[in-house]
Amino acid sequence: MSVINSNSNDFESVVLKSDKPVLVDFNATWCGPCRMMGPVLEDYSNENDKVKIVSIDVDENSDLASTYGVLSIPCLVLFKDGKEVIRNVGFIGKEELESFLGEV
């Protein structure tokens, strides 16, 4: 499974109503750490199908960034059953990502 690009129009159906946990990556194209995070998330998504990974561009979806209190990027937010479970701000490597997601 690869990273899914989402936006304000489909966020509810893709993230909040998902039947599996969803890791949302709030990011921007101009953000260096966000660009570094992309391949880490892509690798993880190709090796693991327990978590859906969704990318949200904060410049194009500022309403979502505001709703979820995203003030710094990259910001990873894990949703389960439509609710935020945990978040991480800043770049993390693959091992840290696996630890962050735990036994999801």
C-alpha cells in the first residue's frame, strides 16, 4: 500500500471513517524535513498494511491544519476510530516511526 494523498473534501471518508488506523502526515512541499519524511513513510507503507498512511498538504488544506492544531510540520497524527490517538512533530526515521506506531 502506498501513501494516499488526501484533502479537505475526502478527509472524513479516507481518515475519520477508515476501518483501520490512519497515520496522517501533515506537510508542505517547501518543508525540508517533510521531504525527508516522505520516503520513510513510503517505505513503511510498502512493508506494512496494518496502518493506512495519508498525506495532507497544509498549504492546500489550511482548514484541516487549523482544525487539528497543526502548528509545526511535519506533524504525524495517528487516528483510530476517527479520533486522534497520538502525534509527533518533526522528522523521525523508520525505526522511530515503527516505535511511534507501536503495536497498531
